[in-house]
Amino acid sequence: MSTTPENPVDPRLLEQKRREINRLVEEVAKLSESSLNPPEYFAEFLQRLLTAIAAPAGAVWGRTEQGHLQLLYQINYREVGLHEIENAQPCHDELLRQTAQAGKPRLVPPQSGGEVNGDAPAAANLTRYFILLVPILIDRQVAGIIEVWQEPDRSPQAQRGFLQFMVDLSDYAASYLRNIQLRQMAGREQLWTQLEDFARRIHGSLNPREVAYLIVNDARRLIQCDRVSVATRLGSSTQVEAISGADVIEKRSNLVQTMRALFDQVLIWGERLIYSGVKDDTLPPKVLEALDNYLAESNSKLLIVQPMRDEREADSARPCRSAMMVEFFEPTGGTEAYVKRMEVIVKHAAPALYNALEYRRLPLRWLLSPLANVKDSLRGKPGAIAGAILGGVFLLIFLLIAIPYPLRMDAKGQLLPKERRIVYSRVTGPIVKVKVSNLEKVARDQELLLISDLELLSKVNTLIAQMNYAQQQRALYVEQSNRPGLTPEQKIQLENERIRADFEYNKAKAELDVLLLQTRKPREAAVTAPISGTVVTFDPVEKLEGRPVKPGDALLQVADTEGPWEIVIKIPEAHVGHIRDALNRLKPGESLGVDILLASHPDRTYKGRLYPEGLAGEAVIQGHETVLEARVETDNIPREELDTMLVGAEAKVKVRCGPRPLGYVLFYELWEFFYERIIFWLF
């Protein structure tokens, strides 16, 4: 049998292919030392890679600063058919993510990978091609991924050779990206030096015009634009402070006038304006009109107007005080890059110009000028009138301070019997029978309703079942012990089992007897009245029948309506401090007077007393308000009127907190508001 291959490869073709691959590798090495931008470099890189390994498609993925992968360049990417196969794209994205995370080359056969799940796609290759993935490593960190789709008819040995070839070429791509990073770092260092010098210079002066002049000339160089202008606004007046390249501004020129109008409208609008050669009809009409007028005087192809709002005026509703305009007559880059540069300049320029404008406004011209006008107007007869008015105001203030008047704090509450109890359920089960009705008088320990104690009934049934089972077991063991032919050991064992069955029976019977001592009718556990009084439940008690309850559920309320009554009030949190201060000034045994107005008797005022011990210790939330509960004892409500009043009747009360100055009584809420909103925040 001959070992000679059926289709021998021509050595000359192999040598020619080897030379071509070496040439492509040398070209990639030269490209890696060039200063091409990444899309151009990877276009040339990927073309040579696919040519060298005769692959139909490929792509190069770069990694952003946030760690995400983005496509830098691709060849025949759509011909692979990822968009035509269900779940192929998510699985392919997961494959890229895992490769970037692992940082190792990967050869993925066609139609391979984990199970596809729509919620969490697995890393898989659902195409008919081999996928060769090689990460681009810079200092052991993945900076990108080289991806190649190879035909499936290539041998596994060839596929591994292609993968190794890609690994070798990835070193050149890593070298290129490393050079790019070094150039970027050098450029950033130079930029930071320029920005530091720019910030130092513009903060070195408090003259607004001088600061604006430094801003426009340095910003023109840093942004690399054709013209930069700065305008300021104080009140309703907008001025163009500086234009790059101009030592003197001719304010009467049409260019400056239209520029000032555009600045004014943009500052009022408060948003960034970008014009890139296309008219934007969504702009405010006045801004659009001012822009058209300025463009008629200027040759700008790209124009950006940015309001410069300092952090100290961020909460102000007024327009910010300054703005910057950047213009390009022949723009060469994208608008986004220029906007980012401009934002960096504005962050430094805004506080510098704000400080200069604040300095210009000194010494308090906005205050001294109105005071001078008032002084001029108060001469002669107007001055006498103003003096009389001022004297009347001082007299009124004196009276408000000198005249005492009782301070009364408002609160709301309910009229309730002092002795009242809520009846709670102690068992779990449905209410079988209700024996009382609303407003029915009951005696202490009188049965109010019956509840089927399901838990007790369940325990009783369980114990009875245990007793029956023990009896059956005992009978079985007795029967087996009487059978002939048993050995002595078997009889002893059966006797022990019988004794154990007797023990289980006696144990269950004893537990059953203990449970039955609690109640002879577990289906009807009685709930009794805790005190003598009247049933005052709000809902009709008849509705309770059949209702399932559990331990702790409120069932009824019983109150002693023939005994003393009280008013439970809810004191708003804002009034608690005044009432506590008044209580602290009392002597032992004294109380605060309370005026009471009942909703059921709105034509009469009753009296009550609030003692220190009647005040609760903890505030509660009621609705959307924090309140403190207190008990007010009633003084002059006759018994015959109490018999006609409803339990829980609404009451409005005023707690007398002692004499205070009349002005404080009338305006204490205004003073508290002023102190909270102004004095507290300022000091």
C-alpha cells in the first residue's frame, strides 16, 4: 500500500504562499508604526489578515473606557448571516464578552456552544463558519478583539494554525494601540498644562472686560476655532465684553449689534444653541430671528452659543450672567468634539467671570440708590406724614408687646366614657352566636358571644383518635399473645407492646381531660364582658355572627356610660411645645383650663381640665399629621346631657396656655414660619 498523497501540493506554490504571507506581515508591521487613525489602520490590518488566511469575513472590536466592545472595522460582516439566525446575535455578543473577560484566544466550531435561552443567551456560534477570536492585549489587559470567520471545510490543524497566526499579528495591533495611548497621554498632558495656565490667568483679575479678553483669546487657541466672543448680562442689559483678535469692540457695528441681540435671546432662553448650517425650526421664535440676523452679518458655518451659569446661581430663576460664542468659518471636525472642548473651557471661565461681575456690582449700588431716592422724597410735608406713620407703627408695636392676652392652642378629640374596654378574641374560629346587641347594658362576666374554638376542637379530635388507635393496638397485641406456639421471648415482647399501648391510651385520655376542663363545649367558647356597662361597638354586632376570628382580633367595645366621661384629644405637633411649657410652669396639683365645643351641642361651651399626667408620652401619625394624644377631664357637663350624648362624639377644644404678649398670640405662627424658613437656615 502506497503512502504517497493522492493530491500532492506543489512546493513552488507553498513557497510563493509563504513569501506572500511574509510580505503581508511586514506591511502590517510598518502600518503599526504609522500615525493612522484606528479605523484606517484596522481597515488595512484586517484586509491583509483575511488575505493571508483566505478567510471570507472578519471584524475588529475595540474596548471603550467603560469596558464595552464597539466595532472598529469589519469586512463582509453581514454575509455571515447573524441577523438571519434566531438568537445568533445575542449568543455572538455573549461569546465576545466572555472572550474579552478571559483574555485568551478561542476557536469556536460552527453550530456549537451552550444551550440557547431567550432570557440569558449563552455563548454560542450558531453560524456555519468557524469563529477565530484573538484578544489584543496591552499590559495583560484586553484592549480589543480580532474576529475571523473561516470556512468549515478547513482541517482542524489548519484552523489552529490560523489562530496562531492571528495571535502573532495581534502583537502588532497591540503595539499600534499602545502607541496611540502614548500619543493621547502626551496630548492630554499638554492640554492639562494649557488649561492650568488658562485657569490661573483668568482668575488673576477682577475686571470683567480683562477677564473676558483673556477667555476669548485663550479659548480660541484651546478649542481651535476661528472666533470666540463673550457677553455679560446685568439686569436686563446685555453687553459684548470681548471678541477674540479684537482689542477694541465697535459697539455700533452691525456685527456687534446682532451678536449682542443673539446673546441676549440665548441668555433669556437659557439653553445651548448649536447651528451647523441647517435651520432648526424648533428653536424659540425670538432666538431663531436673532440667529438669522446674525448669520446675515457673519460667515459662520458652525456656531455654538453656550450660557455660562456658575454654581452659585444654579438655583436662581433669572437668566445667567454670561455666555460664550464659538464660531467656525470652515469647520473640519465633528460638532460633538467642539462642544466637549467648549464645556471644559466654560467650567473654568464661568466662576472667573461671575467673580468679576460680582466685584463690579460693589459697593451695594442696588441698595444705596433706592435709599437715596427715598431720602430725597421725604422732605417737607411728605416727611411729616412719613414721621406720623412711623410713630403710629412704633405705638402699635409697643401695644402688641405690652398688652397680655391668653394663648390658646387648638386641638380636636372625641367624647368617651372614662371606663371602657375593647373585647378581644382569645381563640381561632368562627363566631357561632352573638348574645347582645348595640347599646345593650351588660354585667361583668356576662356572655357576649360564642366562638367555635377550632384549635381546641382539633386537639380534642386528635386525642380521641390517639385513644382509639391505642385501644386497637392493645386488642391486637392481646390477640397475638393468646396464639399457641409462641416462645417466651415473643410473649414478653407482645406484653411490652400492650403495656406501651395502655400508656399511650392513658396519656391521651389525661390530656383530653385537661382540655375538657377549660370548656365542656369546644364548639361554643364563650367571650364574656370585662366590665359592667353598655355595648358601644360602631358596627351592628349582629354582623359578627359567622365571622372568622383569631387571637387578638377586636370584637366589641364595652363602656361604662353611667360613670365619668373624658375627652381624648389629638394635639398637633406644632402646638405640643406651647402646651408642655404651660404644664411645666404649673404648681403640683394645678391644671390647664380647656374650652370644649361639642359637635352635638354647637351652641354651648363646656369646661375641662388638662393635668400633666393626662399627656401621652409618644406622638403618633394620624393621616398626614403628627399628633400627641391627651386626656381632658370634663367639669360642667350635666349627667342628663351626658345620657343623650353619643360615645365618640367630635369635640373641638382650646387649651389655655397662660397669658402672652398680644402680638405673639396673633402672629406666633408667622414668627415660627419666619424663624424656620429664614433664621434657621441663615444662622
